[in-house]
Amino acid sequence: MDIRQSVKTIFFLSAVLFTLSVMPAVHTRAQNIDELKTKITSRAGEIEALEKEIAQYQIELNSIGEEKQSLQKEVRTIDLTRKKLSADIKLTENKIEESSFTIEKLEFEIGDKKEDIINKVEVIKGTIRKINEIDNNTLVELVLSSDNISEFWNDVENFAQFQESISKNVKELQDLKTRLEENKTSIEIARANSIALRVKLQDQKTIADNSLNQKNQLLAQTKNKEANYQKTLNEKLRLKEEFEKELLKFESELRIAIDPTSLPPAGTGVLLWPLKDVFITQKFGNTDFAKSGAYSGKGHNGIDFRASVGTEVKAALSGVVEATGNTDQYPGCYSYGKWVLIKHNNGLSTLYAHLSLIKAVAGQQVSTADVIGYSGNTGYSTGPHLHFTVYASQGVKVTRLGDIAGRPITKCSSASIPVAPLNAYLNPLDYL
């Protein structure tokens, strides 16, 4: 390495040091890295234990879901859901703490690397000064300045060693800088993850509070008597079937041509599954359940996924939130409950219904896999699940049901939901 290259190295190192000097101050070093690693390991153990507890609650919820509808079943489901939500909250809190410890550990490591870099720079500066002294002397001057020939040859050998030392130290410095940048990137990811976890934690607490309110309302309405519960259940079913018949009549009369070339080919998997864990409880169209008289004989207009209350629901594809709504705001309107409709840029639109909490707003641009809500048991639902519909965007329109001329929609006139001609309903499994 010549002197000019060495000078360039110094300029490079100076820039590195300047960057370090403007970085945020490292947190007070009350604990060392090993202590933080121990805390992170401890949190990881607690997280694993909570995940096992939550999985057990889910198994119990799935088992209850197979039982006949009853007041006892619904109360048990709500109580078990609250226990699962409580465990979910503890899990999220532990993940937040784990993330906090990770950030602190990374900041300690950054501090150590900053010191290592400063030390390396000083070593390289000293080595360059030595080389410069040797390089500025002629061979005769070196010989004359040496007490003997042996010392002269040692200087020559040292010169070569200095050059080798610079190359080694510069490489180590570059490695340190790379690892420093990796630490900084890891901190940015950890901080973003921590922010997302805190938002999720607040959502989980809201859903848990709503679950408690749901139980209190249920017991107040039924006076804790099975006969009252069954009477209420039958009335809900009657109103829901009446509503579906009226809506079916209107949608059957709609005539909107759907251009097949505006849709992606079936089987291309353009949509992401809206849940992390997929278990389909009801498929699209004329299923056995539909043939038994459900859905007013028109078949199921989407697919249902098993999903306990509070499960994250994700956008199946990027797009714009066309609208959101909540039919539960209108007493006696037993429909989708809380729902979100997203219009995608490939000719498809997707509906997510029976949510416990909506996390999207109309006009919002969402990306694939963004959380747009949490699954629930709102609207007419015999148990917690996610209803997922796929439309041809050409045909679907969010409509206030009272605005349908000459069509008094039972108990739902003030509610707005996506409405479409029957040919605009598509089989989601063709696109997932």
C-alpha cells in the first residue's frame, strides 16, 4: 500500500468517525451484553410456554365449536376466548420486552464497535506515520542513521511488516463497519417490530374488553336461561333468512355484464390466504349445508375459515379499501357484522366479514398481508369465524339497503353492505 492510498484510507476513516459522532447516544450501560442475552433467553422461554398455552386454548375452542348451539356453549366459548386473549396479551407483552432487550443489546454492541473502530484508526495512523518516515529517507540515509547493518535490515523488514499491518487493520476496520451497519439495520427492524407489537397489544386489550361486554349482554338478554336463549336464537335466524331472501331477490334481478378478460385466470394463486393458519369450515356455492336450506337456496357466496376471536386478518392482495361497515349498529340486522371491502387492481375485490375489530379505513392503500382487522363473531354467526368473499370488481357496489327502490329490507334499511349480481360472486379457491 503506497502513502497516497493510505491517506485516502484516513479520509475514509474520518468519515466513519464523523458518522459515529452524530449517531444517537448509547443508553446508560447498567447491564452488560451477557446479562441482556440472559434476559432475552428468559423471555424466549416464556414466549414458548405462552404459545403452547394459547395452542391448547385453540384446541378447546375448536372442540366447543362442534357442539350444538346453546347458551352454555356460548358462555363457555366467550370465557375460553377471554382466557386465550389474556394469554395473547401476555405473549405480546413478552415479545415487546424481548424486543426492548434486543435493542439495548444491539446498542451496547454498537458502542463496542465504535470504540474498536476508533482504536483501529489510531493504530493505522501510527503505522502510516512510520511508513512515511521510512519512505522519506534515502537508502544512504537509512544506512547512516542505523547503528549497524543488522539494525538497517530490521528497518527494511519492519517497513514490509508495517505495510502488511495496514492492509490487515484496514480489512478489520471494513469488517467492523459492515457489522456496525448490520447492527443499525437490526435495531431499525426491532424498533419497527416493537411499534407494531404495541399497536397489536392495544387492539388485543380492546377485543378482550368487548368480549367481556358481550358476555354481560348475553346474560342480561337471556336472564341466564336456556329457553330464552333459544327463543332469541330462533328470532335471529328468522330475521336473517328473511333478509337474505329479500337481498337474493334484488341481486338476482341485477344485470351487470362481467368481462371475463378483466379477471385473472383461475388457478394462478393471485390472492394470499387471509389467515396465518387455514382451516376451511364452509366452501363456496352449493355445498351440502347450502342444499339443506341455508343461504336461502342461492349457495354460499364465499368461504368460511375457522378463526377464534382476535385472530389477525390480512389483506389478500394490495389494493384500496373501498369501504368498511358494521351491520350490528342496526338492531335486528343480522348480516356481515363488522366488514371490510378491498378493491384490487386486477379486477377482483375481496370482503372480510364478522370481524371483532376493524383496522382499516375507506380510501386507505393497503399492501398484501397488511392486517386489516381481527376475526370475530359479529353479525349473524353461529360461532367465531372469518367469512371471505371474492367479487368481480365490475359488479360489486357498496349499497345502503334502504336506497333500493321498492325493496324494504328487513331491519337493515339503514345498513350498507357490498351488493352484487350473482354472476359477480367468484369462487375464492380459484384465486387463492
